[in-house]
Amino acid sequence: MSNQKVLLGTNWKMTKTLSEGRQYVKQLREIEQQLSDQIELFIIPSFPHLYPLKEDVQGTSINIGAQNMHWEEKGAYTGEVSPVMLKELGLDLVEIGHSERRQYYNENDVDVNKKVVAALRHDLKALVCIGENATDKTMNVGKEKVRQQLKIALQHVPAEDVDNVIVAYEPVWAIGENGLPADADYVAEQHDEIRKLLVELYGNKGVETPILYGGSVNKRNFESYLNCQNVSGLFIGRAAWDIDSFRDILFTV
Ligand code: PEP
């Protein structure tokens, strides 16, 4: 881990009602006051909860982001949310290309690129998720896969915009209930490869881009990931959905 701030965040997916989310945020506010200012927290709730939760975190440094967005500003896209709408809520963070979006909603690398470009155009930070699947890993093409995903995601993104990119490396085989936690050595190698690509694309600017790790992170293994040189923070699912479990991690970082 470099000496930049440590980014720690959670994607709630479709797991909480608004009242559950508000209760969680109330407790997280108390925790946040006791944390080092080297830690930056973010939460990615469901769309209908963005506005109330944005209000609930006022006066704290907890950031709220969206789980997805469309690349167009407006139009006949039933069920979609545009970057302009997110900006109007006062948001500055959007997650793009989570593996579940790719798997269940057929998002491909080109869609991800369109969303990244649109997010940056609207001054939203793009949290770009990449990661190889189990077959890629077995076939030993995990490095090539993440390079390809990231290279396409960052097409037409100039160096002056890369400050607003955060990469989340989330190997698909390590995510969720059927996921197997990755070895820290493996994670370190993948993050080094991602850093290498960012430097190839953006020179010195690529050294600064945060690269988060996500996939079955829990209180027993999180330190092993944070100890890797190119891991700038963690993107946590299940182990952060319960505030007590997240607290255990936050107070040990
Ligand atoms: C995820 O789904 O992005 C994730 C990191 O989940 P988990 O931590 O539960 O594996």
C-alpha cells in the first residue's frame, strides 16, 4: 500500500431497505468520527436511497455513490438513470462494470467504456470494476483479461481525466457466496499488472490512480491485501453489509 489515503467502501447491491440503510449510516457516522483521517469511506446504495443517504452523511467525509448509470444524458431508456441525474443529487461517484452487471445485464467492455467516458465528462469519479473469471484463471490468462478490460474501459480517457478514475480489481471467482478468497500473493501480482498498464497509459499520473481490491474480503484476510504495494483500499461486499463486521475491519486498519 502506498502512503495515499486508504479507500474503504461497500456496494450494498440490492440488500437493504431504506430504513436499514439509514440505521447503518447512523452507526457508520459514529464510527467515522473515531477513524484516522487517512481512511476514506464510501457507500454505494440502491438508486432510491441515494438522496436521503446523501443528506444523512452531511457533515461527514463519508461519500455516497451510485451502483450504475447510463451513458446518455437523457432519452427513452426505461429503468435507467443518467449522469446528469446523479450530479443533480450532489453525487460525485459512480460504480461502473460490476461483474453482476456484466453477467446478468450483458454489459460488455464497450458499454463500460461509454459509461466511464460519460461519468468523467460529468465530473463524476468512475469506480471501474474489472476482474477475470474462473475459466480465465484456470487457463492462466487472468492478467491478459484484466489488461484488456481496463484498456477498453479507458479508451478516450485522456491523462487529465484519469484523476477521476478508481479501479476496483474484483476477480469474479472470488466474489460473493460462492467465491473463494484469493491469496494475497495472487492479488499483489494482479494489482502490479494493473499498475503497470496505468503507467503505460498515463505515465506518472498512472502511479496515483487508486486500485482497490474486492472479493471475499473479511476481517481475517483484509490486512493481507492492504499490505500489498499496489492495493490502495478495499471494495467490500458481505463483510461490510453488517455494521458490526465492518466496524471490526475499520478499527483494525
Ligand atoms: C462484490 O460483489 O463486489 C464483493 C466484493 O462481494 P464480497 O465481498 O461479498 O465477495
